[in-house]
Amino acid sequence: MNDLACDPDAIQWNGTLYKTILAPEDSGGAMSIVDSLSPVNSGPPRHVHHNEDEIFVMLSGTCKVWVEGVETIVHPGESLFVPRGREHTFKVIGDVPSRHLVILTPGGFEGFFTEMAQGQYQIPADMPAIQASASRHNLSFTGPPLE
């Protein structure tokens, strides 16, 4: 498997690497796919995607995924579907980084990762800028990351 850490097209934000491998313009806007490599103990605050369904396809590592109060452990070779409008988050657990594909339908949300990487925004210090980008990408933060 290609090493995302050595990929010149990968972008980095808060220790996580992202590479869009299917852009919305390549699918008529129907979807996008982002290859992501997240370090152990990382994960976003709880949030809601108002416009996109999200599918996680685990390639390596293990994640604890929280969807509206229900926690699921997702291992390599497994996937998890999060419908739009559902509050969710995840945390990489164990001792191996998580490489996973994030499939978004429709496409477009991956632009949030691009903006975050360009600005190298930090949570919580840069929350106004992060919130502004989130709003442009139909995302609302709803709570803290998983413990």
C-alpha cells in the first residue's frame, strides 16, 4: 500500500494526513473519497455533517466511533456508515495509527480539510476560523472529542 506520509499530494492538519483520491468534480459532485492517516489518540470533536453521508473504510489501525451515544469499535477491513445529520466522532485507539478512507456523498466536504491544512488552525485557539470554515462546509461542532 502506498505510504501516505511520503506522498507529495498529502496535506497535514493537527498531525493527520489527508489526500483526496476522488474529487467531487471527478464524480459529477456525487461523492468524494479522502485517504486519511490519523495518529493514535487523535479524533475530532463531536460534529454533524448537514449535507453529507459519511462512510469510514478502515485500512489499518482501530477506531472507536461514537454515533449519537452508541460506541462501535471498527477494525481493519470493516466499514461504518454515518448518515447525514447524525452527531458523531471517533478516536484512534490501540498503538497503531489509523489509515482509513472517508467516503462523502455528495462530495465537497473535503474542502474543509484543505482549508484547515492551509491555515494550520489549532483547536481551541482558532475556533472562530475553524467554525467559519465548518459553516461553509455544512458542518456543526456539537461537543468534545472522545476521552
